[in-house]
Amino acid sequence: MYRTHTCGELRIGNAGQKVTLAGWVQRSRRLGGMTFIDLRDRYGITQLVVEADAEPALVEAATSLGREYVIQVTGEVLERQSKNPKMPTGEIEIKVASINILNKSVTPPFTIEDETDGGEDIRAKYRYLDLRRAPLRRALELRHRVAHEVRNYLDSKGFMEIETPYLIKSTPEGARDFVVPSRMNPGQFYALPQSPQTFKQLLMVAGYDRYFQIVRCFRDEDLRADRQPEFTQIDCEMSFVEQEDVLQTFEGMMRTLFKNVLNVEVPDPLPRMSWYDAMDFYGSDKPDIRFDMKLHEVTALVQGHGFGVFDSVPYVGAIAVPGAAEWSRKELDALTEWVKRPQVGAKGLVYVKLGGDGSVKSSVDKFYSPEDLKAVADACGAAAGDLLLILCGEKRKTQTQLGVLRLELGGRLGFRDPKVFAPLWIVDFPLLEWDDETQRFYAMHHPFTAPKPEHLDLFYSDRKEDLEKVCANAYDFVLNGNELGGGSIRIHDAAMQKRMFEVLGIGEEEADYKFGFIINAFKFGAPPHGGLASSAGRTPSVTTSHSRRTTRAAT
């Protein structure tokens, strides 16, 4: 064998043992004639020592080692005189008796350490070296453990793991497909699946009432910080279920993952929030609830005072920033420029400072008395020493801008603690969204999403105002401001599906062309069914009606 132990395995209880290790040289240093070598493998780092009075050949071999040399060493485990409590193996070292150089290495283009000197581009070019670093190793280990726990949990709940095809017919699911030319059929192409959405629904028709797979998905979209052209999702579907059954099942899965993988307890049950409350109070359909700083509508309080900017818009919203009244004019001017960036899109920013002595100072003192501004502060729950920040405009757009500002401030003030986990469900999404440009409705999720049973009268109404009130039987799993999963109860009734196509302006011929394969399958007894897909790297960082429609459709 090349080794008797790994580089992360030995402890003080192994002192006195003869061992053989193999791995990569992390670093080598000479101190007082002695040579110290940090040997690394996937499991950790062990310190080696070659003493000054060792055989000359051994000393020469030790001093010739460079970074990332692959070596095999044999020696005795000793208790270290100078222990390192930051290392799991920090109480021991290996007194080296022999060194065997298995392979030499040229000098790597960046240091193989947690805090490397390599930029993203160079690390991507040499990803196989980057993967030797502990942060990436830990990420892959986490991924492995999650997949293992998911399979165990879903198997215990009666789910069957079924693999679906990668080379498929292109389906209209919201994003551009990656296509693969067919050698045997020149001029024709396969598509890579954006998700197994249609396959899993066909599996429900086939009677496989609890399906899952950990599956690769492909979408030809522009890259963003949290969007990738290919990603993996945990894809699930269930038959003979209602929304509550799906939420309970996958809430249990999430709780199991947090406990078994991270040893973190999350609330039981998880909190739930309607899409409307999420937008009204957090300006996002994936709110970060680790901190408060909610949005407050103050339209009625600020209009009618002669300030044309507020008087001319349908919505004015504010957030109270705790303890920020001491911010300087320079800092507030910089923040104003920040909200004007295209990524936020606001035209300006109004502030109100609530002094600790009860004073009120704002950028709109000309139009509002201290009493007027205190009334706004009271409506926002602000106290002495706080800072009010106010934006205005069209309601949903302004709420989204305030939501982006809220997250930025939460980060600057240290409220978004990465060690705190605050998961929740977002429910009661609008089923449809109206597009003024095309003068038609679009499905907010996809055209097979069922409306809430209690909204069927609105769903069958011909009035635009009624259709805008219909809620979808849909749900998202959100964690710390990120959407980690989502799904819906599907339409399985032919008449309801026909009505959905009518509302979306999809004629019978178009529906048959785009969705005929699944519509025909539904004619053979489709059971009530619904599901959920969990993944990362698949949604835009700031959602708008259009961006949500074009990126969520396959979930």
C-alpha cells in the first residue's frame, strides 16, 4: 500500500506508531537545520519533520522538495512540542525515516491554500489545481452529503429515483434550449432539457406516484451571479396530493438536511408568507428574514404637502435604518448615487434623520414640518437615532428597489449573518401576470400550474381585474434571500387546462403543437399531482415580471 493512514487521520493516540503517508507537499521550511514539511491530501494536513542529524540523503531529499510534489513518507508519530490547536492533527508530527518522490511538480500558478493569490480566471484555467484547495473540497463534500441525505430521506418516504432522457424534443419552457445536432438526421437537432418538468408529469400519468431524481438541467441564458447555464436540481413529483402534502413532505426533507448535514435546527413548522406580503414588506419574492427593516407604505402621509415628486406617483415607501441618523451628508449622497445605478433604477432618495435629542432633519424640510416627518417615522416604527430612507414611483417597481436597498444596508450593517439560517415558504403567488406591451396574460410559473381551488370563480371570469386576483397553487422555498426551490400543484383536468390556454391566448392548434404530447397523455386518466424542484444557480438576482416569467417556467 502507498499509505497506512491519511493526512487528516492521526492523533495523539497514535504516538509511537510507524506509519506511511502519501500526498502533496503544501509547503516546506527549514528552521535551525531541521526541515518541516506540511503534507496534504483530501483529508487534511500532517506536519513532517526531518531532523538535522538525519542521514544526508534524507536531508537532501527533504530540501529538494517543491510545492505540489507528490511524495510518500515513512516515519514515527511523535507528540509535537509546539502544538497547533487550529489543526485537527496539530498535536502530532511525523519524524521522517524515508522519503519517496512519486512525482515532481512545476511551480503552480497560484498558491494551493484557503486564501490563494490566484484570481478567478487563472483558477478556472487550472481548475484541477483549484480543486485541491480546502474551500472547494468542502463544497464538494457538502454536495455529496446533501445528495446522500436526500436519497435516504426520499427513499424512506416511498419515492422512486427514475432517470429521464437528456436528448429530447425542444419544449417551450421559458428559456433558450441548448441544442445538439443529430448526425443520423442531418438538419435536425436534439434539445438538452431545461428541467424534467414534462417527463415527471408523464410519470405521474404512468402511475409512478412518487418520483425523484438529482438531475442536470441546461438553459442557454446570460450568466449572472446566481444563474448558470447548467445546474443540478433535486426534482420531485407526487400524485394524489394537495399543496399541504407537498409542503409537509419537503419541509421534512429540508429539516433533515439542515440537521444531518449542518447540525442546525430550523423552525418546526417553517414560517409561511404570501407573495403579496413578501413584496409589500420586503420588496422581494425571496425575502431575507434574518433581520427586520421592513418596507412601509407612507403614500397617504406624504402626499398633499406640495412636494411634486411624491404627489405625482401612486406609491411612496420607506424603510427605517436603526442607528443610522449619524450618517454624514457625504455618506447619504453616496447612497443616493448607489440607488441611481441601473441595477437598482431609482431616480433619487429622500432621507429623514431622527436625532437622539428629538430633532428631525431631512432632505425635504422645505415641504414638511417636523410633526409631519415624525408621523412618517411613527408609521415606520422608527425611533430616535434612526434614519428613514424613502423612494417613490410605480408600486411594485419601487418596492423592488427598496428591497434591493434593504439587502444592501443589511449587508453593510452586519445584519446578514452567514451563520444564521432563516428558511420560509412563499405561497399564494399570482397565477397570471399582465404584460402592457403585448396586452396579454402570461403564466407566472408555467401553463400547467393550477389555480387555488377557492379562486376558480375568478379564474373562469372574463374580467381582467378578476383574473389578476387569481392565486396559483404554487410555492417557493426561500433561505436567507435566495430561492432554493419551488413548484406547484399541476392542472390535471382537461377543461381547466383548456381554460388556461384561452386565458394565455394560446389557440387549440398552437397548444397541440407545443404541448400536444402531454395534453394527449392527460386524456388517459391523469391523477391530481404536484411537485417541487430544489436547486441553486437558476434564478435572476432581481426579479421583475418579465425576468421571472422567462426563467421560472420549467420549475
